[in-house]
Amino acid sequence: MKRTVIILILLLTLVALASCGGQKAPTVDVSATVSAVKADADAAVKSARATAQAEVEEANKKADAAMKEAEKAKAEAEKTKEEAQKAAAKEEAAASKADPVAAIKKAGCTACHVVPGFDGGGNLGPDLTHIADRADKDYIVQSMKDPDAVKVKDCPAGPCTAMPPMLGTLTEDEIDAVADYLMSGGKVAGGGESATSEGKQEETPPAQEALLSDEEFEQAKGIFFNRCAGCHGVLRKGATGKNITPEALAERGRDLNFIKNIITNGFGGMPAWGNLGILSPDEVDLMARYVLSPVPEPPTWEFPDIKDSWVVHVPVDQRPTEPETDRNWQNFFGVILRDVGKVAIIDGDKREKVAVLPTGFASHILRSSKDGRYFYVIGRDGKLSLIDLWSKEPTLVAETKTCLDARSVDTSKFEGFEGKYAIVGCYWPSAMVVVDGQTLEPLKMVSTQGYDRSQGEFLRENRVAAIVSSHFSPEWIVNIKEAGQIWLVNYADMEKQGRPLGVKMIDTERFLHDGGWDGTHRYFLEAANTSKKVVVIDAKEGKYVASIEVGDKPHPGRGANWVHPKYGPVWATGHIKDNKIAVIGTDPEGHPEYAWKVVKMLETPSMGNLFIKTHPNSPWLLADFTVAPTPEMNRTICAWDKSDLEKEPKCWEIPGVAELKARAVHEEFNKDGTEFWVSVWGNVDTPTFIVIYDAKTLEEIGRIEGDWLVTPTGKFNVYNTANDIY
């Protein structure tokens, strides 16, 4: 446009100059010029417009790009804000969610399971370290709320075990938190950190948690003596049970809630005192606080105290010289009525009560004199009672309190010494006490405090467990539990000046508990609970023969003997903390390849076996599950075919036991081995019954009932006990 204007001005100037000079102006084609100017102007306008449009389009592009960048920034800002809100919500949820570590402690999960992030753990339940590889969260939640819904209903050998329901012990939120924790492999919600450090966090000091009034302390002390001391010890240092001193509990991180859960639900052979209704919730709380309290100093009991307690109700010269009863007294059963401190004498032929006699509290065992005339009854309170079965009615003829806590008794059986002496094994004070076999006059008290296998720590609580009387020499074989020693105690010179008592100490395994003879009565087989072994002593040679690896917490009672078609003579033990029965060869002369070896490990449907038993005239090996972790197994008996150990056992629940919230315990055969009896052990305020089975068909053939039949436990047939038949 500007250029066109300039050209036009130049043309006009030329015309003007020509006119002024008198010259004729040059001919100019104005029309063409104007057209050219116009065309040029149009082109200039068009170019300007194109340039402007391009500039506008460029500006628009830049504006669009800027808008997109702004929208993107806005979106990113909103996303960041949303993520921040989610993170905040997650943190808030994590902060408000139940603490899984605290919940796991509260429920005592590590008593039975290995749990990720926690040290140690039990082997009663499955390892939960990688549970997320095998199950989803819903399964874990359901198994915690209702274990029966996920356990196997029909095990091949009988009822299956299951953990107790956690709902009630834990809240819904706590169960959910534990499930999340396990699914994450042990990560704490919100932080992703392992719970190991949390699992070790300090608890409220036990001394602060465990405050007891004087009245509560005395009540708890009585319950502990009655229910706990046998396994855990008066000083609580453990043997069959764990060390539960306050220091040991604190070291393992066991707080009040954990202990309450274990007392309620049981663990590894320990009865579920709460679930069984034996202890109320208040008593469970009381006992948890008690074990977190300092161990009280046990009282003393000395020989003058024993002397002062000795009473002869019927002097020897006033007793019958032959049986006065018309009954078959050799088939009498002595039945312990545990929690009422009595023993019932029952006629095995007529299945009727003959007498109920007061004895020591919570009697533990009965032993017979060699001729079967006398029953020696030892109570957990250390009271020894002598019952004469030859009287017209069974009669309590003498008694003495040998110590404050006891478990074992036996008499002298070697030829020439039959019934002359008796010996009591004391838990507290740790000692053995020898008395006159006819009058129970105290003769000698020997402390068993000493050292772990003569070389280790000093053991103030060094209890005497099982005792048997040798058939080969004038000796008792005495088990010293904590020291892991077998003492061969020779009584041959007891009549001499100073009453000499020979003691031969043999170092074996810890912690010795119970055991019995092989079929020849030469070899004594003894369970060492903690060592998971059975120790063998040759009574004829007076020597240590073998130490045999078995299962966890062997508990044979006296064991069971029979002759197997392949392995020859064998002896068996069950286990408190393992679902096994170990069958051991016992014939080094006739079957040396099997002698002192586990020839067969039978699988049982549960741990918690307390007694096994058989009889030469029965084809069955019997087992109870008195301290199993579930009520179903507590009321179950199993039987194995002794001639074919490959067969599955026959297992059954005893009808009527569940309604009584009771447990089946202790099988005992009659004299002829044609039937066996099983006690139904309930609460002290509820009479129960003894059920009787045919020893060949296993069919129930009778029951003994009555208001007097309260808390029946061990039963001892006179003939079988006198002759060591089991």
C-alpha cells in the first residue's frame, strides 16, 4: 500500500514539471497505471491479510497449547490432591485400625503357631509365615471366628483337633487386623514395617499387672497347688510343664492377656482349664496374675512333722489273718475320687460300690502289696493311707503325712521282704521317705536335693517321680526328675543299726517322669519328658542300658506290654505333646535287631494322650486323650489291633460325656482281662460315671453311677497292680 502511494506521487510530480517547463507532457496511460496500482494494492492487502491470519493462527496455537498445559497442570494438581487425600485417609484408617501385633499377643497365637515377625512360636498349629500362599483373607477370618467351619470333619482315625474360636477373645476389628497382617507376611498396616520390633515391645511390668490381695493370693496358691504344681513345680521352674517364673515369662514376652488365653484354651498338653469349666473367668484372671507375681517361699516339712502325723487306726495284731470278705477281693478296683480326697473300692465282679474311704487330697496313685491285701494310696498333699482289703469291709488301718506334695509310692517286693517297707516319692520338700509297710511308721527321710546329673546346677526342687520295686534284688528304682538320675535304693540293711540305706546313682536324661516294667519285669522303661526320650534300666544287672528317641513329652503311665508277631515283646508309650505312640522292642535276647529301638510309631488323631493300657487277654492297645486341646478328643478313646499295627485304630466318643463337660481318663482291665473300665472325669459338683467295655468287641456293656461317684480318675485293679500287669 505504501509503495503504491509513492508511485502515484512520482507520476503527479512528473506531470507538474512538464507543464512548468512549457514542454508537452509525456503521454501517460493513467488507466493502466491505476489498474497496476490497484492490483498492487490488492496484492499488498491480500499479503497483509495472510500475514495477519498467520499471526492470529500462530497466536491461537500458542493459546491452545497454553490452555492444554494449564488443563494438564490442573489435572496433575487434582491427582496429587486426590493421592494426598487417599494417603491421609489410609494413614487415618491405619491409625484407627486395631493393632495386629497387640491382638496376636492378646490371643496368644504364638503359643501354637509360628507367626511372622515374632520370635519362637509353637508347633501345635501350622506355621503361619507364608499363610498367604495357601489361603485368602476370608479363610483366615473365618478360621479365627469359627474354627469348626474349616476343620476336617471326618478324620480317618476319629475326631480332628481345632483351635478355639477367637471371637470373644478378639474383636471383629482385631481379627480383621490380624488377617491383614498375616496376608501381608507380617507387615504393620500403614507403615510396611515388620512387626519384629513391635513383637518385642515392652509390656507393662508384671509386678504392676499382678497385684493380688492377701485373700486372692491364698486362693490362687491353693489352685496352683491343686492344678499346676505337678507339671510346673512348686518353685515354678518347670519340668513336664514350662518354666513360669515371673522372670521367665517376662523374658519370653508373656503378658497378662497371653497367660489368660493359655489358661483358658490350653496349650501343648496343658488342659483348657477355662473352656472345660474347671476354672471360672475370674479364676483364670486370678491365676494369670498369680503366676506373674513373685514365687512364694514354700513351707518346710521335716521328719518330726511326719512322726507327729502318723496314726494307726487298726493295730496289726487286730487285723484278720485271712480274708473275712466273701467277695472276690482280688478283682476289687480302687478308684480315685480325685477332688474330694477319697478312694472308692468297687467289686469288679458285681460292679458295685463296696466302700468309700477318706484319703489324701487329689490322690495320685494306688499301689498294692505283693500279696494284694493292702492298697497304699498317696495323695498330692503327701498323705499316705493304708487300706486293708481282707477286712469284712475295706478299712483304713493307718495313715501318715510324709510330705507336702507327693506323687509316688511302692512297697518292698523282693523275696523275704514282701510288704516289710514302703517308700514315698515327694515333690516338696524334695525327698524320699521310707515307712514301715504294715503300720506306716516313719523310718527314714532322705533329701534328694542335688545337682543336675551330678555336674550341673544345684537343684533345690529335685523331685521324686515314679518308683518301682525290683523283682531281682531288695531295691527300689527311684526317679529323680530334675537331676535326670535313676537311684537304685537298697533296703536290705534297714534293720541294722543306723538304718543303712544304699543308694546307687545313675545319670540319665532330664526330666524323668513316669514309666513301668517290660513284660519280664527285668527292664524298667522311664520317660524323660523334656529330652523326648525313654531311658532303660536293667534291674537285674543294676545298669543303664539305653536312651531311646521318641516323641514330644512322652507319658506312658506305666506303659503297655505285649508280644508282636514280628517284633517280639514290645512296650509302648503315648505322648502329651505329640500325636504319636512309640512302640519299642524289649527283647535283647530273642529279638536283638529290634531291642531298644522304636519299631513302630503309631499316628493318633490328636496329641494329649495321658494313659495307654493293654492286657494279655485283650487284642487291643488302648489310649485316652485326656489333655488334648479339644473337648471332642477329651472324651475319645482309641484302640489299636496289637497283632496288626498297620490297621487304622477304632476311635469313639463316649456318649454322655459332652453333656457333663467331662473328660475320659485312664483305662484299666479287670483281673481276667475280659473287660476294661474308663473314668469320666468331671467337675467336683457333678457326679459322673465309669463306663465298662468288652475287652474283645469294644462294645459298652455297663456303667457304674451314683451320687458318690465324683471326679473319678485313676482305677487300679488289685490283681493287675500287685502283679505289674499292664
